[in-house]
Amino acid sequence: MSLLGEERKGQIMKWLEEEGKVMTKDLIDRLDVSGETVRRYLEELERDRQLKRVYGGAIYQGGKPESPISRRTDQLSRRLARYAKGWLSEYSCIFLGKGEPVEHLLPYLTGTATIVTNSLSIANHLEQCRKNGPFSGEIRLLGGTVDTYGQTVGVEVLQALDSYAFDACFLAFDGAEIERGFVSDDIESSLIQKAVIGCTKDVYAFLACDEFEGNRKYKVAEFRRAKIVLSPSTYPPSWEMKLFNERVNWTVVS
């Protein structure tokens, strides 16, 4: 690629680092190039693992080497996904929320299940799975405002969820507290997760963390709403009686 092309890719990365997300149509105007050229730049940057392409643009992934903490989180997420993969084939209508453990589930999808999501990244990867793999089901991306995490949020999403009755959902939570259950730092995410749980028969909860009682801002749902809680760590000893009384199935995935 010419020096000018490398400079343009560098500018794309600068905008991504500052803004978190860029849209293809905006890049066409800002760089004064064709849509085909922008798509080529994004494909090359994605191959270099500096960004992740999503519907309509790209989100920042980072080209720096992973820290030990990020590597550990990724390993935990992969283990959780491998443990949960066997349940996917049991359902015909599934909601998949944002989060690393859920994304790592996608390669295990097979059959013709209908998959609903509000994550642009998951929708994009699902389309790739449908093109290249054994998955041949329907993909439904809920419309709404796209937030900085690459998920659609807002009233439109909540209204759309009112019309669904999911067989199962797979959700990754920010944290857990004994009195409030699953908790989140993001109000929009918490509202959507709460709505999804309200219209789902079997809830599979991922907790890819080993720290609890972190004083998150928003309650999502009590532990007993989950069919199973998958975590790399066991709960604190002081939680045992409450979880036992509520018949919470907490499974440690090592």
C-alpha cells in the first residue's frame, strides 16, 4: 500500500482511539475516498487485530499487546463458552447479549435456531458463521441507538423485546452481589438484560470475574432467575445459605 494509504489507516486508528467507533459513511467523507477503499482499509486493520468490524463501521479493539489481565479474562471467557456450548442445540429461539463469553459461543452454533441480539459485533460474527459454518438459522438484530459498546439500546429495543418469548438467553454480567444478584455499571445494559430475562424461559448467566460485592450501580435480576450461573470462581462462603435456600445452581468452570 502507498504511504498515503498507511497514513489514512493511521488516521482511522487515531479516530477510533478517540471516539471508540467509526462509521463507514463518515470515513468516506472524512478521508475523501470511495466506500470500497474504506472497506479495504478496515479489512486490513481487522486482520492486524487493531479494530473489529461491525455493521456500518468498526469499533476499537487495540493493536497493543494484551496485558496479562486481558489474556486471563479471554481464557476464562473461552472456558465458560466451551462448558455452555452443549445447551445451544436444545433451543429454537435464543437471545445472545454482548460480552466475551457469549461471543466465544458463536463457533459452536449449528442448526436452524433463530438468534436475536442487540450486539452489532455478535450479529456480524453470526453472519460469518452462517456463511462459513454449520449454522443456518435466522439472525435478528434489534434496532435502536448504538452505544459506545457496539450494542443497540433505548426505547426501540425494549419495545421490540415485548414481542418475544425466548426459549433461552445467554447473558454476561458485570458483577454479582448477594443482596441484589446480578448487577451492572451501565443503566442501558441493565434495562435490556432485565427485559430479556423477563421474557425468557431458561437464563444462562456468565460471570467471567472472580471479584464480588463490587458495589455496581444497577440491579438486573436475582440469582434465582438463572437456570445456571457459570463462573470461574466459587461464591464467598457467606453467600452459601442464601444461595442454597434459593436453589441457585452455581457452577464453577475451572
